[in-house]
Amino acid sequence: MFTFFLIDRRILFRGVCYCGLLTLLLALTYVLSIGPAYAYLINHFGTVSEQTSDRILSFYSPIYYPCNGSKPFYNQLNSYITFWRKLM
């Protein structure tokens, strides 16, 4: 009975670790995906509908607006978007 309790704790610990790792990877992917998304919108201006453009801009607004208020962060974000514009 005691070994069963240890196995359950190990499985629970692994599950918590995997969920935490998955959450970190999803957050990192969200932050890094702003460059390609904004670069696509800028490079294909006029081909993307206004409604789609508004949805994409509102999806990334939690990253963009705080960076817009801080000059060093804005410069980094702008250079990252420019990097993706040149790549596309």
C-alpha cells in the first residue's frame, strides 16, 4: 500500500512538471510569434481583411502596448518585426 502511494506521487509530480513545461513553451511561442504575424500584416497590407487584421492586432495587444510605452522594449520589438519582414 505504501508503494502505491509513492507511485501516485511520482505520477502527479511528472504531470505537474509536464504541465508547467507545456505552459512555459506555449507562453514562449506566443511571445515569439508576434514577429512573423506583424511582418505578414505589414508585408501583405491590403490583402488581409480588416476584420482579420483587427483580430490579430487585438490578440497581440497584451505584448505590443506595454512595449510601446517603453522605448528600449519598443526598439527591441521593432527590430524583431523588421527582422521577420526581411525574412518574408
